[in-house]
Amino acid sequence: MDHPFIRNRSIIIYSIIWLVIGGLFAFALYYFYDFEAKIAALDSIVFNGIFFGLGLAYWFNVRYNSFEKSQILNLAVSHIAALVISIALAIFLSKSILTRVSADEEYVLFLNQSIPWRSALGLMYYSIIILVYYLILYYDDLNQKNTERSQLETMLKSSELEMLKSQINPHFIFNSLNSIASLTIVSPEKARNMVIKLSEFLRYSLGKENDQMNTMEDELNNIMLYLDIEKVRFGDRLSVETDISKESLQLKLPNLILQPLFENAIKHGIYESLEQVTVKLKAWQDQNLLRVEVSNQFDPKATGKKGKGIGLKNVGERLRLIYGVPQLVFTDKTDNLFTVRLDIPQIATDL
């Protein structure tokens, strides 16, 4: 974030405020202490001019110090040190400059006697400027969160159809219905089980809102329904292996975030190969992350099945907007193995 008083024309407002403060300061010296207007104006320009510059520098102490609870002590020490140093510097510089300009003994005595209230004034300057900076940070952070929330809502609305196509491929439904139709003749019991699984799958998928969080266990159950249905179509060509750690089952992730990964694995693995293809799912907890990895074999010589490529892109964009982290989707492609990994932060979210 750029300096709030330097960006745009805010420096003009900042300068005008200090001109007003300087004018009041000079008036007080002239009216209450009976100093000449020249001396009063010079004192005000030097003393307040120093704090004008220091006030701009205070921003960096605010910008690069966290307000988290774990750093409250460091934050307090930082501000106390900055306060003491800035006040000492302002008094030292102003006294050094003003005593060189004016040799009046009465005025020099006044400078020495005014150190306590100048220090108090410096404390007030520092407190007000720091408070303004924190208010600016809070306002900018609030605006950023509102912008991201609006961006998320806009994306969800404008891409609702594409999201549904990504989550429930129409071809998957058509092929499943064709498989059911075939099974009703050769194996009515299997057809019945497949209808039940398909209905449960659709109920789960269509009954969830895009921003809802679910446990890994719920998502895993839904994915297994999806894979059971696909196994009816592909038979022994589709093999599934899972390695799910026990502690990861209750961790949270956005609903239906895994399905595009498996659709991608089947699309580029099973469709392009006549041999058995193994799709592996692995999930584990790594500190405050839920790591989910899906890998599939593919034929590097096969002509890729072209599409819109919205699956993995939507997953990455959705995770970025929910968690505010630029990259949470990682892919790796070797000779005949494609792997995609999601890093899901385990943080409190109201989404």
C-alpha cells in the first residue's frame, strides 16, 4: 500500500492542516508570550515543520507493524520508541536551529522552559497522526474485503452456468442415463443401484451453494458416488486408490471443489487410453493446511481432448477469492502421470 498522504492529492490536504496548526501555534506565541511576530512565526515554522516531516515518516512504523494479538508487545515497544525518538529529535533540532537564529536571552530561556509542553505537544501530534493512519488502514482493508466479496458474488452469478457445467458435466448425466437404460435389460438390480447412487449424487451436488464449506469426509463420500457411477461405464478401465489420513476427514474445504479434479482426471486419462487407468486420491493435514492430491495416468502420445479448460481455472480462482491467497492449486506433469494438489487453509471463514 502506498503512503496515504503522498498518493493522489492527499499531500495538499495534509499540508493545509499543518499550515493551520502552524498559524495557531505562532498566534499563541505572539498573543500569550508577547514575542515578536517574526520570532513567533519562525518558531512555529521550525518546530511544526519538523513534525510535518516526522508525520510522514510515522506511516512506515504503522504500515510494517502487525496489529495481531501475538505482536501487541512488539507493537507497543515500536510505538514508544518511535515516539521518544521523534520528540527528542524534534526538540533537539528546533532548539539547535532557533538558538542560532535568535540570540535573545529571554527567548533562549523560553526555549529551555518550553521543553515539557513541547514534548506534550509532540505526544499529541504523534497520537493523532498514528490514529489517522490506523483509520486509513482499517478503511482500505474494509474496502478491499468488500471489493473481494463483491468480486466473488459477481463471479458466482455471472459464471453460475459454467460452474454447474464444471461441477456436473451434462455428458456425465447423459452417459449415466444411457448406462442405466442398458442395465435395465441385462441387470435390473444394478440399474436400480445406479439410479439410487445417481439420485444421491445429484441431490448432494444441486443442494449445495457455491460458497458453503463442508468436511473432507462429506466431499469424499460424494466423490465416491461419482466414481461408482463412472465405474459402471468404464468397468475395469477405471481403478481408484485412496489414501486419506484420519485427521483430515473433519477438516473443511469448499463444497464440490474436488469434483472438477476427478472430471479432469477421467477426461484426460480414461478417454484417451484403452488400458486400465488408476486415479489416486490422497489427503493429509500439514499444520494449518488440508492438502488434497489427485493423480492420474495418461497417454502422452494421445491427442488431447480439447475443451474450455474452465475446470481447474475455476477451482483456482474460487480458492483465491475465498482465502485471499494467490495460488492454492499446484500441478505437476511427468511422462505419463498428471498430479494436481490443493492446499486448503484451515481458517475461520464466514463464507
